[in-house]
Amino acid sequence: MKKIKELIKNRNLSTLKNRKRVGVIVLFLTIALFLLFVIRLSYIVVTGKVAGVSLDEKTKELYQVHETLEAKRGSIFDKDGNVLVEDSSAFSLYAILDENYTDLEGKKLYVQEKDWPAIAEIFEKYVKIDKATTLKQLKPNVNEDGEPITTVEFGTNGRNLNFETKRNIEEALKQQNISGIYFREEKKRSYQSGNFASYFIGYTQEDDKGNEKGVMGIEEAYNNKLSGKNGSRSFEKNSPLGDVKPGSVKETKQVDGSDIYTTLDSNLQSYLEELLDNTMQKYQPEHITATLMEAKTGNILATSQRPSFELDTKNGLGEAENSWRNILLEDVYEPGSTMKSMMVASAIEENKFNESEQFTSGSIKVDDATINDWNNGVGEGNMTFRQGLAWSSNVGMVTLQERMPDLWQEYLKKFGFGQSTNFGLSGEAAGEIQNKTTVDRAMTSYGQGISVTHLQMLQAYTAIANGGKMMKPNIISKVVSPTGEETTIQPENVGTPISSETAGKVLAYMQDVTVDPKYGMGKEYAIDGLNVSAKTGTAEFFENGSYQKQEYLHSVVTITPTENPEYIFYMTLKKPVLQGISANDIISEVSNKLVKRAIVSRN
């Protein structure tokens, strides 16, 4: 102890001196910290940044508001201005289960257990949600982290509700003084219910960025015009209370999408869908295509296919093979005997056809192949070439083709085969003409060895129905901008493969199909009080490396009335179940009814 005291004494470390030293150290530290603070503050004032982050930008984030002004997607109409597709509001059901959710007076704004049965009954009545599902959703539960679930939704049936359904539910809840059920408003693309030219209209869905884009049909092809352009609004707030700083508002107006007017007739389209539903149910074909077109313009009034899907619910997409495909323009097939009208028209045009000249039906030899008529080569004896068209003789057509082998190949191109119609929707096929061998070229005269699309056949037949002028198939009548500016789509003549005189003769020969008592192979397509020109087709289809002999693609083209064509109807029917009924009976049940309704509505 003595040694320690001596050490302190020797170093002169008295209590007073120690206090002075500590005071000096504290003073210098305080000055140093103050200087650092001043330097740091000066840096912040000069640069306006903290840790590389701009204070200006942070302030703007706190007090500047940015809003997106969404453009309204354009609507799609039929030819008469009836809405087919439009943007509208939809509502989704949700329930709040959090017992802390009350107002300032303590009123319960959450779902109470005593109300569960009543809520289940209301949901079952108005949105077809079964009671068990509702009760299960309302029962308290926890999420994956073990936290209570405070908000629940009610599945597909609880979404996309219209205003009337929302109002009905709200009134029912109010009558029973039930709280805790709410609606979330959302933008919805509203479509015609059920099948309605679904593959031509198309639908939309959100992309990865949340933008609505067309997926198929008109919605996809005209997406840029329908979409419009979003606008924006930004402004600064004076305080967290939200009052806007004067002069800070900047706004770029949104530009709404253009409206698309189609050529479709809603009444005829709905009727066609009904007729095809009946055909599908009764005869279960693999697929059907059907279109009614204006003969003089190429405008499509009604068109559909099976399998199809419901526009409003998307039910049917992905449920059947090819359900994602617009087979009316994407699929190719060998058309069969409906090609014979073009063979006859070409032969007339080149003076290779004499309607009274006779040939022997049955079979004909081409190189090392034998081509038979449709009744296994039995034929119907001698007949004229005019009768040969009505009776649908392969031998007659090959005989004509052999008189003009190279010219026939040119006429196939003139009629638009082997090339797209440029209809305007994505995925359109071009088809192919097999012409490498003599037999290939001969087969094309009766519709085998050539692949076509539904639209190509319609386009080719407009030349026969329209005095030789071939019209491009069309489904858009006009586009109307948000400012009201109209762009009208005019009928387009895409060629004149035959003369008016030739077209008139072919129409008369096609009428024989429906009226000739002996040779007419399509008398089912005759309509009382109307002259109808028709051509039937029964094509073998190439599958698994060979032509199928037991199942066929059946088809018909009708042109009505013969003397002044207004309508072309074309339908194909693949592999229907034929039990005591012919394909002509099945198809005429659709064609005749639809054409008669079109004639009545026109008059």
C-alpha cells in the first residue's frame, strides 16, 4: 500500500489534476464531434444526399403522387351496332373474419358465427356456391405461418359478378342485418354468353406486366387498335394530410382504344350456334365448320366450328383435341368433290367443256393407277359432262383435267389455292397443291391431292356466285377511333378467274344437284320457293399413312338464290355417326334453316 501511494506521489497524480485532464479530453472530444457534425451537415446541405440517396428524391417519394390513367379497351360490335364485347365492371365477393374490425362506436363489421348459415343460403341462391363451401371458408383458420386468416374469398363462382347480382346479395344481407361481406370492384372484359364465333372474336388475358392483351381472333389481330394508350397524372402534396400543392399537377391524357365493327349478324350467328350444338349432340362428329357469307361482298354473316368454347367462361378450351385452334383458317384438308365446280368452270373458260358431250362413267386409267367413281367404280353408264357434275363423277372431272393439265394447275392458283387469303387473323394456313406426278394432278380435279382451308373454299366460290369476281373473305366492316373517325373496310376483289358467262353456267349446272331426279346428289338442299345451287363433297382423308375408306369428311356448298346469288353457305362434317341417316340429311338440317332465316331477315 505504501508503494502505491509513493507511486502516485511520484507521478503527481492528484485527484484535482485527474479531473482537469478528463475535462480537457472531454472538451477536445466534444469539439471534434461538433466539427464532424458540422462537416457532415455541410456535406448534406451542399450535395443533398445521405448515404448516396438524394433527399430530394426521398421527399418526392413521400409527397409526390403518380397515378396511371387506364385507357378503356375498345368494344367489338356486330354489323348492326349490337355490342359483342366491351369493358365493364365486375365484382368479387370477400368476407372479413377479423374480430378487431369494428367502427369507432364498436359496431361489428366482421362476419359473426351466428350469421354463417344465412350467408351460405344467400350465396347458394345468387351465385350457386354450395353451402358446405361457404361454411368451410367462413370457419376460422390459419395460414402457413400459423397466423389467423382474416380475409377469405369464395372461388370462381364468387368472382366476375355483375351489378345486379351484387345488388341482390347486398339487399339480402341488409334484410337480415348481416355484416362482414364485401365486394371488390374490378375491370372485366364482357363477352356474349356461350359459343358465339368464339375463335373469330377471341379473348384477352393479362401478360406478365399486368397489361391486357388479345389471345386469339379479333382481340389478338386488332390488339393495338383496341388497347389504346394509358395516360398518367402526378402531383405533389403539401403535407401528409394530402392537400395538393398548387401548380404541381402534371397530366397526360389517356387515349381510349378504337371500336371494331364486325360483319356478323347476331341473330344469324346465334341461330348457327344453336344448329351446330344440335348436330354435335345428335351425331358426334370429330369436328364441324360452317360459314354463311354474302355472295357479292365476301362479308361473313355467321361462322363457327365444333369443338368450340364459351366466350364468357372459356369453358371448352383445352378440353378437346384442337380446341385451341381456329380450324376454319388454321387447318388444311382435302375438300373432295366440292372442288369439281372449279374444274368445270375452268374447262368452260378454256372451251374444253361441252355440256351435252357424253363420257362413260365408272373408272379411268391414269398411268399405272385406276381412278374410280364414288360407287366403287360401278358408275352410272354414259352421261353428259353436265350430268357428271350433278352426279359428282370423278371420271368426268379427270377426263376434263386431261384436256388441260397445265392450264388446270394455273386455274387452281387463280382460284386462290396454295396461298393464304390474308384474312387478317393469325395462324392462317396456305394449303398445298400436289402436282409432282400425272396421278397427283389428276386427283386434284376431284379434290384429292390438294389441301385447302375453309376460307379458301369460300373465296373460290365467290367467283362462281359473283359473276366471275372473286371476293376476299372479310369479317371487319369498320374501325371507329375514340374521336369518332371511321375507317370503313370495303369489299375487295382479289381476282377474276372466270367470266360472268362461265359463272352463270356453273350456277345452272350446280342447281341440277338439287333438282335433277336421276343425277342430282344433293336434293336435300332444295328449298321451297327458292332456286338453290349446290355441290356436295365426300372426301377420304389421309391419316396414318393412307386414305381412310370407312370414314369421311362430308361437305356442301350452297349458293342461294341461283338467279341472283345473295348467300354462300359452306359446311364440313368430319366422321359423324351415321345411323340410318345420310350426311346430306344432317348438313341440310343446318344449311336450309340458316339460309331461309337469312332470306327472311333480309326481306
